[in-house]
Amino acid sequence: MRDVARAAGVSTMTVSRAFKDDRSVSAETRARIRAQADQMGYIYDSLATAFRTQKSGFLAVTLPSINNANFAETYRGLTQALEGSGMQMLLGATGYRVEKEEELVRQLLTRNPEALVLTGGHHTVGTRDLIAARDLPVVEMWDLPFRPLGHAVGFSNADAMALVVRHLAETGRKRLAFVGAAEGADSRGAERRAGAAAEARRLGLPDVVSIDAGEAPVSMRHGAATVERFGIEIRQFDALICVSDPVAFGALSACRRLGLAVPDDLAISGFGNFEVAQISEPQITTVDVGARRIGEEVAGLLDALFSGDTVPDQITVAAKLIRGATT
Amino acid sequence: MRDVARAAGVSTMTVSRAFKDDRSVSAETRARIRAQADQMGYIYDSLATAFRTQKSGFLAVTLPSINNANFAETYRGLTQALEGSGMQMLLGATGYRVEKEEELVRQLLTRNPEALVLTGGHHTVGTRDLIAARDLPVVEMWDLPFRPLGHAVGFSNADAMALVVRHLAETGRKRLAFVGAAEGADSRGAERRAGAAAEARRLGLPDVVSIDAGEAPVSMRHGAATVERFGIEIRQFDALICVSDPVAFGALSACRRLGLAVPDDLAISGFGNFEVAQISEPQITTVDVGARRIGEEVAGLLDALFSGDTVPDQITVAAKLIRGATT
DNA sequence: ACATCGAATGATACCGGTAACATGTTATCC
DNA sequence: GGATAACATGTTACCGGTATCATTCGATGT
């Protein structure tokens, strides 16, 4: 920059202003500086700017996995809504593990992000301490956290799952099983499991049987393997409540291989309104949670926050049952 | 850092050394400093480090979309293999458009990444100029570029698709159609289309009919919509070569709705070995391109590059036909 | 006893921009 | 015409670490 300034016969400050489109620089001077810079191949170093202004222009985001159409969609909603704000995303995947999340947060914080967006409402004490030690806007999304760190955008997994159970009850199903990841790792899955159990109890149905489909993240292959493990015995249930659409799709495929009729022999429901649920034949009954909408709401909240506007502590997006042909 | 130094009774330089595991700091002093820092919730500012050392610790990566299990898997392979190297990914999605890629590259370059990883081998002149103006390691992945910018890790889309055509020919299919995105946007899709056409010609088959499934990215719904548009008339073909597994899955579902038997009435092939191809019933014939492997190879190449080792200009990963029950 | 050396630590300048304030210069107004 | 405001540009210090060189001090060798 000094070289450009010298060559253009001005001070570095004027060059800096010329690049920031500061209107206090005369159009003529700006043009001269820009031309000189182009000619010299000068490229502006936003690292130095970030350093001096102590504004990194980074937004740190953690997702359980990017290899999940739902979370990817949320991320897209977030990035697209924030496009033009000049924010650069720093993305990290926790692999559904809070310990990994802590490590990730620690790493992300060294980059001085201007805000932190976490998926989920469960965190290690270490993560909480790291965040508490800084004065940093935090948004938790997807889950509505029991003990919020800052702002939250999401829905109640338990309530959403209750919609499914109610629907199954209304269509005469009684012997329900929940298929999801083993206890522990996936808090969203655990909440859905608990929500299904609670709603069944409330409706006076028999207890929901909990089937462990493996370690999180559970996906299509886990859904298929779970049904295949039971074989024809899976008919001891009359509905499989799957923790997500991919699991439901796997279960559906396995049923087809076993010669079981869905939904006549067995109802299957998913969660998340993934594309596969819509396109599958038969179409899978699912819950739309507005994955994209969550991202957009987070973006809106952050925008307001950066503008200094007051923002609500919590935004609830509505979950909606989408009835397919598997129930 | 000054505060930590003061509290620990040492200079900032010693604190800096303690955090870098510099062995010239006595173990005792390091422990004291670390403890003091933890207690004070101090996190070192890697922005300042990046600034002073002129090494950003960033690796810029562009993907067409993160909402694609194949690219997401490559990204995972890359990040996991680079974990521990202290590199932080800067991820951007091009939406399958080279103009958007240019904008993205411009933005990413202001962050001073230490290397740039691009998906695909087709770029705007502007992108090429931006890169040429800097002395920056570049890796193109997935496609093997015709005019490489630097290093490349990938496979030949045309050759991979030829495997599919050969397989279809061997199983007696003659009236082939290729289902993919409209011409232009998706270069990988275009190469697959061209590869299929070339191989059919080579084998003396009738010309492959090209069916436009919509704007990239094409996915399940496009596959389904394409078949539904033809209705039963889709039987004028005896094999649908789909640009990707999601498209193939959509086509398969639509066939089921139409009452068409796959593969008896119509063969369907996909591409990419997505989970849905494996779990679908019937399992979809596809091509495994080692999406994860690509990411790992890129990571290995970068590692070597950063260590100053010599590295090959190009690494070819093998594409493999996986025969399912749809052909 | 004295020179030499290595280990541990400190002092200082500096990375490339920009905030804050200062200064000079030109319109505007009564 | 002189005061004032608006505009255009310059000066200086500083953001939070780290490269580099300097310093201290005990151990070792002759």
C-alpha cells in the first residue's frame, strides 16, 4: 500500500480510503489510485484490516455433519441470506459429539469470529466456559435449548415427534417402535425418542419400544440393517417411528426385500422432510422442520444483532406433519 | 497475552513460546503459564499470528454444492486428513456456476489462503487471472482439467461413463438415453454426457438421446419429473443413463409409479455411488468414484507441498462400476 | 580461576492496514 | 472581506502477536 501511495503521490491513508469507497476522497484521486494499484498488481490484505479493526468478518458455525441434507440446507439458508454482508463463514463439523464440538469451538474462537452459531442445545462445560469468557453473540439453532447460551432459533423435537405419534394413533397404530441412534451422542435424536414416548403415554398407548440402530449419525444403512436384524419379526410392531427420513427410507427398502407391505403390514414414519421422503415411492410420512428457514431466521437475527437492533431471545419455527403413503 | 504474562511473572515472549510448544521454555514455566491462561480464559489470537507471520493458516476450498453427498464426502475426507495440521478450511459453494466461482475466489483470496482447492477444471478467464497474479498452490479436483492451473486429483468423467455404456451394451441395451442437467452449467455432467455418447459410437450403438432434466443441480425430483414427463413413452428407450444416483433414484421411483418394471422394461444407471444407490430396492447400478478418496489425496498432496516435497502434477483415482439390480 | 557454552528468558521492532485527530484548501454566507 | 463550514488529505499511534537479537546464569572443561 505504501508503494501504491508513493506512486500515486498520496499518503497510505488516502489509498486506504480509496479502497473503502470512502466518499471523502475525491473521485479523481480515487480513480488515479485505483488505476495505479491495478497496474502494480496490488491486492488488498483483509487480514491486516481484520487485525487492525478487530473485526474479523468471520461467522463461526458448527454443524453435526455437513453430510446431512437437513443441516446442509440450514447452512445454505444461512449463507445465502448473509451473502452481501461480507461475512465469511467458518464451518466446522462436530460429528455429533460434544467433546469434538468443544475442540472445534476452541479452534474457531482463535479466529475471532464476530458471532458463533451452534447446532443443538447441549454442550460441554468447557464449551460453556469458553463462550462465557468472551463477549460474543451466540445463537443455538435446531433445538430450543433448556439453558440457552444466548439466542436460539429452532423447534421442539419432542413436540414435533408428538405430531407423528398422534397421527399414528389416529390411524389405528398401537405397537410403536422408535428407531434411532444409541443413547447419548445425538441429543436431537434423544429428544425425539423422549417426545414419542411421552406422547404415547399421554394417549394411553403401550410403551414405545426403543430400538438402537447404532452410533450416530444413523442413516439409510442403519435403517435397513435394523429391519433386517429383526427380519419378519419386525411385524411385532405395527409402526416404526424413525429418527430421520434416511433411516425411514432404509427401513422401507428392507421391508420391500422382506416382502412386507408398507403401510399395510407396517407403518413407517421419518423426520426432517428430506428429498428422499418426497421422491420415494411410496412417499414417506415425515415432519417438515423448515431446515432452510432455520438458517434464514438465524441470518436475520444476526443481521439485526450487528445493526444494534433489539432481537428476540428465541425464535420458534413451526414443525409440520407431512403425510405420505407409508402410514 | 500481556495480562497472562504479567500474572505469570514472565514476558509476553515466553508466553508466546509456551503456547507454541517451543522446547526452549522450561517445562515448569510452560505449565505455570498454561494454567494461568486457562484460569483467565485466555485464547490466543490466531489473527494476530497470521498477520505477523504472514501465514494465514487458511485453506480455501470451493465446491459446487455442499448439499450433495458426493462433494460433502470429499470435503470430509479433506478436512479429516488435514486435521491436526492446524489448517482452517474456508469453504465456498459455487452453485455450479463459474461466474459465482470467480466471485468466490476473489473473496477467498483476500483472506490470504495458503492454498486453493477448486472442484472442476473449467473456470472463467477472470478466475485464471486472479490465480495467475499470485504465487499460490492450486489443486483442481474431481475433473482432470484439460488446461491445469496447478495440481489435479480426479478421474475422467468420460472414461467412467464409458464403463456404464459398455455394461449396458453387454447386457443387450441399445436405445440409450442420457438424463442430466441442461447444457452449460455443470461441466462434470457435460463430460459424462459426452463420454456416454462417445462410447456408444465406439461400440456401434445408436446415438444416445440427450434428455434435459433441468438446471443444475439436478436431483431426485428432476429424475422423477423427467420420467413422468414422458410417461409410459419412456419405453422408447431401453436404458436411462442418469448423470447421478439421485437422478436415477428419482427416475426409478417414477417408473414404479407408472408401473414400469426395472430393469425388465427399462434399465436405469446412476453415478457417484451415493448411499441411496446402495440402499434402494432394487439397488441402483452406479459408478464409484471414490469421493472420499479424492479428498484424502488432495490432503496428502497439500501436506507434501507444504513440507516442500516434490509432488506429482496429477493424481488419478480409479472409477469402478458397481452393478446393482436396475440393469 | 577463567573462558566457553548452552539453556532460559527478555527487549525491541515490526507485520499492513485504519481510527482518531490534525491540517490545509476551497466554497459559502452575511 | 472575514468568519465559518465543508471537503480533501496527512500524521501518528496502535491492533496482538512473533522474529531476531541480546542478556543472564549455571555448568563444564582446561
